[in-house]
Amino acid sequence: MKITTNYINDALFESENESGNRLRMDMLPAEEKEHFSPMQLVLAAVGGCAAVDLVGMLKKRRRTVTALRIESEGRRREEIPRRFVDIHLRFILTSPDAGPEELGKLVTLSVEKYCSVSASLAPDANLTYSWAVEQPGERASIH
């Protein structure tokens, strides 16, 4: 795997993968922000990685995925390097045929066993997660 990151200006960088897909990152203040920051991309990568694994396991069990939302929140330490010390992933699945117990087992497998991004975080980063299943048209409670 190879990614090339290029300087655009003092607050803007662009990364390109081997397929030619491009992604911009900026370090602008929140009110001027147009792109993700590198640390926001880490949170997105953890959520995206877990989502891919989770959907694959649900499909293997022949479950219907109507929607899946993963809300990723992180807390960084104050000292440099300002790496993540706490990350929480909240999985909200809309499915007519998957239950909370099954989802909990699959989320645990996804985050703790299969997700390469979560395995790449610092060993002392506290990674927690919760989950909920919604029936189509209903709201769910978080487990």
C-alpha cells in the first residue's frame, strides 16, 4: 500500500492512493474548515473499517442492513504527540431481522478482532463501543 501526500499550501495537503483517488486535508480553524484534519481521518478510518467488517458479517448471516451509522468520538491528550487516548464508537443499525444481542457480538468481533485500523492504534488508547438496533421507522436504545 502506498499513499503520496503533497503540500498545497501551509494549511492544505492532498493525498493520493495508487488508484489515483485523492483526498484533501486542511488544518484550518473550524469556522473555515473545508476538509477533514488528519486526526478526523483517523476517527473516520476506525469507523469505516469497523463498518466494512460489520456489514460483511451481517451479510454472511443473511441479515438485512437498511442503514448503518457509526458515530466516532475521540479525546486526545494535551501533550505532543496529541494522539488519541479515548475513542468511542456508537453503532446504530437499522435492520428488520438483526437483534441487539447479535449486533453486540458482531460489533465486538469487528472492533476487537478484525478491524486493522483499531489494531493499529496505540496500545494504551482506550477504545470503547456501544450499539443499538432500530427497526425500520423506529428509534432504538443504545446498549
